[in-house]
Amino acid sequence: MSAPDVQTEEERLELELAEQARLSADDWSGGVAPGKAANFGKSFARMIGLLRPHWVGFSLVSLAGAVGVVLAVVAPKVLGEATNIIFEGVVSLALAAAGIPTGTSQAQVVQLLQRNGQTDVAAMVSAMGEFHVGVGVDFDRLRGVIVAVLAIYVVSALLSWVQGYVINVIMVRTMWRLREDVEAKLNRLPLSYFDKVQRGELISRVTNDIDNITQTMQQSLSGALTSVLTVVGVLVMMFSISWQLALIALVSLPLMAVIFGVIGPKSQKAFSLQWRKVGRLNARVEESFSGHALVQVFGREQDSRAKFAEENEELYQASFKAQFLSGIIMPGMMFIGSVTYVGIAVLGGLMVASGNLRLGDVQAFIQYSQQFTQPLSELGGMAAVVQSGTASAERVFDLLDADEQDPDAEDAPALEPGRGVIAFEHVAFSYDPDQPLIRDLSFRVEPGQTVAIVGPTGAGKTTLVNLLMRFYELDAGRILLDGQDVSELTRDDVRARTGMVLQDPWLFAGTIRENIRYGRQSATDEEILGAATATRVDRFVHSLPDGYDTVLDEDASNVSAGEKQLITIARAFVAQPSVLILDEATSSVDTRTELLLQHAMAVLRQGRTSFVIAHRLSTIRDADLILVMEHGDIVEQGTHDQLIGAQGAYWRLYQSQFEQAATDLDADQELVGAADGETEPA
């Protein structure tokens, strides 16, 4: 390999690693990775547009929240009036104790202090509300102010609670509708979409991404509205009290902006790196657990632990940096708030002493200064949340915008009753237009016939039955089912006549009885028992504690791989299809069970058109027609004996499998004959 080729290979590997790191971050593994949307404005607007059906309720609750914020902002001002009442009452008693006659008015006290040269004290007394010496605290007036403050706080809290409750209800309903839309979309997507997108990626979009959108909208929408209104209201109240103190409070804004502008982006990058490391570490753990047996077989425990320790250390360093940077923000904000508080307290005290401000107003202003910095901090924190939520929304919208399969025609003809005659007429198909797979395929299968499809991996065997099921649409030609073009029928009609058993068995969390009945919901218990008996499921079910009511877990790990396959075959049996497709259906069972299944499936195939995809040629020796495929074309077709006699592609496949085991066929026949005489257990 030349030097330029080496460089190109290295660059390719670097690109692959970078892409894997990006996918690891997107795949999450238990958390939400902060990210940036490719088109933030459009995606954010569309995310907010999800609330359009609830715009009336959202507007009303926002108005209620605004009223609650106004009340919360007004409360410190009213509470400051209570402080003024107490302070002025205390001053009136102090003046009486100083020898000033009881009942002297405020104006007279000011004049007296000015004549005595106590101008500063006179200015302070002049700024107070009207009082008389010796009267003391006006408790009736104080009681009214306190009741008013309590009422304001109660109503404000109630409105805030109503706002939070209603917004949560709106968000839950909105996300419920979004999940419904995603689920419906998944059912409308063509199979080709799932060939290109990883299952874990889809699961992340349906679960983690939607959950992230929910949290973002719950936290940001109500919180942002409340924070903005609070900032505006507090600013208005501060300037109404003292523009000098308000300017001191505003000095904190550029300092906060510096903190967010310098530390914020670095913190976000650190968190992005942290989540990439989390994804890589989780992938390492999953890989080690799923391949634990191989790790032990090849003695790679030390190597596995060393790689885990290395990536765990990288995660530690990334997490420490992310937490350190994010942890600086709040102390920095608190420091700025404390400095602002000191400045307000000192200047406010001087203004009270000089008579330019009342004590209660300074108290209210200090409360406002605290209320001013808190929502600003919340808005800064929401920026990263909104960015991450918008990135998640963009991923979900990409799924919702994916090209769907062509809908069935509204005037599609009904599928006429038939026995299952299948005809392929000049069929052409390719997954990639630049790489043709099936060019010109034609054959006919009569009812009751069994068609075996064999060939090397990638020859197009499974593609053939996928076309019959309309999982993909043809590029040319047509497929006829009982004389009707399947492309003109609805997909449900085509698939309702077809039973399919795949190579990888799929079972859901439920009882064995429910999994078998999945093939036909109207099946009776007697029909389920009959299907289970015919497919040898009954043989092992009786050994389970609860029989047919045994609950399979999510992965059906409480039964063996072969038993899973037997249940799926029973499910196809109970469906009573006119067309049966077996895609390596016996690949997971042992040789003896396979032979017993062949005998059972022979009964199942009677009167039905059957397609059998097989690699083990011993399973299809009795097929009525064997199609040998290579590169999407049928290179040979005929019976087993005819193809063996032709000594072509089928003969070469057969020789590669059986040249060392020619005597197995006789033994197989003896075993099947012995199985016919067995008595089924009760």
C-alpha cells in the first residue's frame, strides 16, 4: 500500500470514529446529551407550534401567571409599608422619651429639630409618614397591611400553582399526542426506512427525545414567562423606589453576562464531551456483558478491565471538568448578588439617614434586588435546556417528516377468495438504483405446492418473499395472488392471507397462549391447543409450571431459542393462512426437533402455497419446486432429483453440504417414521 493510501485510510478511520462518537452522544444511554439543533429557529418554532391545539388554555393560564407575578412583585412594596409603620411608631415613642411633648405633630418635630441644628435627623423625620409624638405603633393600620400582604402572597401562590398545574396538563397531553403521531408514523413508514435507521436510534427518538422535549417545555415555557415578567416587574418597582439604587442593581447585568458568555460555552462543550464519554463507556459495558462468554473463553478479562478503566478515567475527567465549570456559575452569580446587596444596603442606609428614602422602601428594594438576580440566573440556565430540547425536537421532526410508503388506493378492490395461486411476472427490484438485484423474475406456484428458495447469502431469497408481502414496491413487473395484482390490493388484505415465520423468532411479554393467539385473535383455546400439538409446542409446555399460562418475559429468556421458534410456528399454524412463508424457520431447533417439525409442517402446508427459504438443503428435498437464486436471478428451478441430475448450481451447493454425510438421509427417514408412532403426552 502506498503512502497516500495509508493517509486516506487513516483519515477514513478518524471520520468513522468521529461519527461513532456522535452517534454515541445521540444514543444517550440513560441521559440527555446537550446538543445544538441544525436549524434552531425553525425547529424551536415548530416545537412551540405543538401547543397550538391548546392555545386558548395556555393563553389564559399565562395571563393568570402574569397576574401572580405582578402580585408577587407588589408584595415587597406593601410589606415595606408595614416596616415604615413600625419604625415610625418606634420613633414617635423615642421622641416622647426625649422630652418632646406627646401629641406634637410631625411638622412641629421637624421644625424643632431644625432649630436645634439637627438637620440630618430632621430630614429623616420629614421623609416619614405622618405621625404624632407618643402615639406609638398604629396596630390597626399595621394589621390591615399584614392582612393585605398575606392575601397577596396567597393569591399569588394559588395563581402560580394553577399556572404550573395547567401547563403540566397541557404538556402531558401535547406529548401524548406527539407519541401517538410518532407511533402512527412508524406504522406508515416503509420497511426500507428501518433498514437504514438503527433500532436503538428509533427507540431513543421515541423515548428519550420526547421525554427531553417534555422536560424542556415544562421547565422553559412557564419558567421563562415567569422569569421575564418578574425581571420587568422588579425593574419597574426598583425605579419607582429609587433610580440611584436601581442603577446599582443594573451594574450586575454586565457582570452576569460576562460569566455566562465566558463560562457558559465552555460548560456546554464540557457536558457534550461528558455525554459522549458516557455513551462510549455504556457501549463498552454492553459489549462486555453481551460477549462475556467470549471474553472469558479467550482470556481477555484483563484487557477488558483495562479498557474499561481507561474509558472510565476519561469519563471521570470529562465529568469533573463539566461539573467544575457549571459549578462556578452559581457561586459567581451569588458573589455578584452579594456585592450588589452590600452596595444597595450602604447607599440605602445613607439615603434613609439623609431623608431621601424611607426605611421600608430600602427593605423592599433589598428584596427586589434578590428577586432580580434569581430569574436572570434561571433564564441563563434555560438557554442550555432549550437548546438541548430543540435538538431533540429536530430529531423527532426528522422522523415525522420521513417519506412514507404509498397509501393504499381508496378504491382498491377486495381480495377475492382463492386457494393461493402465486405468479411472478417479469419482476424487477433493487434496493439501490445503481445496484440492480432482481432483474427479470418469472415463475408460478400452484395451490398446495411447496416452493423452496435456496442460494448463497445475498442472493435475494428473503427479498423475494418481502416483495410478495408488499414490504417493498416493485420497480417493474407484477405479482399476482389468485389472479389479482397485489399492488392494487390493500396491504392488509395481502398480508391477511399470508402466514410468516422468520429466522429470528419474535415474542412479546405475555403468556404462551397469548403469543400463539397473536396469529388470529378469534382462535379458541381448542384451536390453540391443536396448533401447539401439531407443531410440537405441547411437548415442552407441559413441563413449565403454568403450562400455556406461563408468562414470557420481555426477551422470552425463560424458554430456549428452539422453543421460541416452535411457538412462532404454532402462531403461524393457528392463523390458517392460504400462503405460508418459512424463512429459515427451523434454524434454531436441534436436528431431531427439526425433523419432527418437518413432518408437522407437511400437514400445515397441505392445501396451502408455501415458500421455504433454507440453507440446509436436507429440509427441502421434498419441495415441489426448488428455485436456485444467485445475484437476484433464478439460475435453476426444478425438483430435487432434477437439479441433482443437472449438476449445476444446486448440485454444487448440495455437494458442499453432504459429500461427507451421504448416509444421514436414511437415518433422517427412520427418525421421522419413529416420530409418527409416538404418543403425544396428555
